Amino acid sequence: MTDSKELADNFLDKFNSRIDSPRSKIEGGNLVLDPDGADYDIDLDSCSTHSQIVYWVMHLSEKTWFDRELLRTFISAACSYHGLDPRSRL
């Protein structure tokens, strides 16, 4: 039987290996975006529903450094972390 820590570790390994950008990583339940050398941490527990993800997208889109690559990374991380389908219709 797989425990939640093992599942979380497997997710982190898979997610971090898929990211081919040094601009983002997951550390201890946070998605860390590093657009310009200054870390921006997002607690993944704060984006556990589609509506919370939309809230964060709106918030992040106001940042001058937030681009399409980071948008896709954020949505992918939040959805994968919580088992959500990023392409589902609400």
C-alpha cells in the first residue's frame, strides 16, 4: 500500500523532471517561480480547486514577469498536485 508521503514524493519527482525550465520548481508544498532571480512562492494548498486556480491566474497575470510558460507551469502544477483535470469544463 502506498502512503500519502510516497505519493507526494512521486508527484514531485515526476513534476520536477518534466519541467525543463530553471524558472520553477516544487519545494515542500510550494510552487516556486523564479522569473528573474527572486523566488515567488505559491502554497499549492491555496489552489486546490478550479476557482482558486483562476483566482491565482488573475493575480499572477498582473505581474510583469508572468508569461505563458509560467502560466502553463502553474496550472499544470496546481492541477496535478490536487488531481484536477486542467481541461475540464466547469
